[in-house]
Amino acid sequence: MVVKVEAFDVKARKKVVIENPEIVTLKNGRLAARGKSPLTGITVYKILSKKEAEELQKKKK
């Protein structure tokens, strides 16, 4: 199943759909989706709420 997560690409200056999003825990304990931008190839992050993270994990399975 394909999970669509949007994040802001600072290099392209617009929102993009993250390629191969994975859920990671940041240093401060927050959950985020990390992946590559299809436009520029840079790594982009979207900070998630607990509810969003749970929904993403359910969809990925």
C-alpha cells in the first residue's frame, strides 16, 4: 500500500509528496516522517502527531 505524506521542500519552495516515507523519532522524542523529495532529491521531514503516526503505521502494514 502506498502511503502519501506531504512535506515542504525548502529547495523547491513547495509542498511535495515524500518518496518512501519512514517514521523516525527525533532527538526531542517527537515522531516524524522522513523521506526524499522527488523534485530535488533532498531529505525532507514532516513532524507528525501521535494520531498521524499511528495511522501511517497501520497503512504501511
